[in-house]
Amino acid sequence: MMDCLLAFIVLSYVTCIANSATLESLPHNGTQLLVKVGNNFTRECTGINMKFLLDDLYWTKDGGKINNKLTIESRFAATNRYSAKLVLVGLSGSSAKLTLFVTGATLYDDGIYKCVLLVSSDTTQYIQSTVVIQEAVKSVKLYVDTGSNSLNGTLQPVGSSLKVTASTKLSVKCEVDGGHPKPSVRLILDDNGVKKELEKDKARTIDNTTSVGAYPLAYQTFYTVIHHENLAATEERNGNYISCLAYVEGLAEYEDKTQLDIEATDAPQLKNCSNDRNAYASENDGYHQFQCYVMSKSAVTITWTFNNKSTTIGANEEYKKHYKTTTDTNQDTEKYYRTQFSFLQLEKEDNDVYKLTATNSHGSKSHNFHLILLGDASGSSSWSLLGV
């Protein structure tokens, strides 16, 4: 009878201890831990009144058991990066602290970690925290297509220039490989430091997550593609940059960009050409010139033709040390030219029609100047510089 009573008391004591076992609430319970790829991290928990329950305190990741006391499950042990340490604390070792060590974090380690205490066959307690593994974007590629919107255009390397004509509709694509968690990706139009985000074409935007590996060592990587359609290449956007920016919060930002070189579609214009100018001079004397201003929004070629249209000289040339042309540019706009045809010394043979022609890829414009020698009773010669 006494033996039965003693057994009942001992059993009641053990049951009491077991039922009073609990997990200590820790500051990181329910929190999120950010860990960069390659770094180490730890998770720990403490069980109180743990006598007879040491085998029932363990860590899990995404529901998969990592350890039983100090023994790492084979599927985690295979990586050689997981280890556990159990330390008895408190009066007579009544409590235990279980620490999980993970070295050289990879994307495999991203997930929900729980410290689980099996209080009884049908009762468990746990504390948990989410570990987010951060990995920088691997690459950013920008494509700009100026044709059929098929987006088969060539990648524009960073700092390159994209030459297009005004009014062209551009289709832009940005491909981002990698990045964890999901990277932030933006298409930007940069107008001399004023940045505007281009709206995404949702129908053609891919925000893809791919699982790699087998559970529980699976991880997710991201492949993101965003589009913008029908960006107008207006003349006002000449010199603007189109860029693709991608980054994971807290990590380095990556960019690929191209500068727009927009060619105007207008033919050149001639302004303020000298005409009806009369000059009187003796033969073999005098210095005279024709002058005109050329307006062109794109690259322009300037020529002068004379000798009954048989001789042509360029914008900055000299002919037989008798005629000379000069052309300079207004540096403010780089679209405004002053061109001059100079007679270094007047001669009878200068009686001719002088034709100025300005040509760009969209057309040409011409202006004729007529030089006429007139004789009079005094024997002097008068020269008229007439713009026609």
C-alpha cells in the first residue's frame, strides 16, 4: 500500500513538472530578421521547468524539424552549416536554452523558424521569427525598340546613346535578374535631373518567382520584366536619359541607361541673308562678303557654288586664295550657324551667281547672291552685291 502511494506521489510530481513546462517569451518572437547572403545568424529559445522534457525542445524551419537536442536532421546537416547548442540553466537545471547556429547564409535559409516545445502528447508551444535573406540584384538590362514594338532591339549599354528621329514611338523593356526579397524596379525618364517614372504596361509586365531546389532546401529567386509602350521621342527630349533602376531595400542600386539623341525632322531654314548690298570699288581692290544665317535642328552641310555652277566649296574652305568661306556656331543652341562667303580681292571674273545651299537629312534650302560689275563714264567700276 505504501509502495503504491509513493508511486502515485512521484508520478503526480512528474506530471506537475511536465504540465508547468513553458517557453520563455523572447524579444524576437514574431519579429523579422534581415540577413545578407554570406552572413551568420542565430536563433535561441528558453524552456522553463524542462525536467524530463529535453527531447521535446527543438527548432523547425518552414515546418521541417531541424534538430532533436544536439542532433541535426540529415537534410539540414548535409549543408554543414547548421548546428545546435543546448545549455541547462536555472535551479538544478530545470530550464534549458536551445540555440540554433546558421553559418554562411544562403537563400535556402529564408523562411519561418519556430522553437517548439512538446508539453504533452497533444499540446505544443512555440515562438517564431521570420528570417529574410537579402541578396542583391544580379543584373539589369535595358532594351529600347524603335520599330515594330517587338522588343527585339539591342541592349543599350550604360552611358550609350540611342539615335532616333523625332516623332518616333519607343518601346522600352527592362529585365532584372535576381534580387531577394522582391526587388524594386523602375523605368525612369531623366530630363536634365528632373526624373519621371514611366508607367508600366501591366499586360506585358512579368513579376515572376521561381522555386529552386527541393524542400526543405528550396529557395525563391526573382526574374522581373517591365515594359513601357509608345514613349514619344520628341525634340524636347533630346539629351534625356532612359534608365532602369533596380535594388533590394538596404542593398546597392543597379542601373542601365541610354541617352536619347533625337534628330529633328525639319529641313534647314535660311534667315537674314544679305541682299541689295551695293559696293563701289576699283578693280583689284576691296573686301566684300555675302552672309546668311542657317537654322537646322539636325546635322547640316553648307556649300557655296559659283563659276557658273562648276565650282563648289564647303563651309570653311578657301579657293585659289581669292574666295574664302567661314561658318561658326551659336554655342547656346548648337543649331544656329552663321555662314559667310568672302571676296579677299575683287576682280572682273567675280561677276557671277553665288549659291548658298544648306542640307540636312530632311531636305535642303538655297539662296542665290548675284555679283554684277557695272562701268560708268568716270572709268570707275561699281560692284553690286545682290541677294536673289
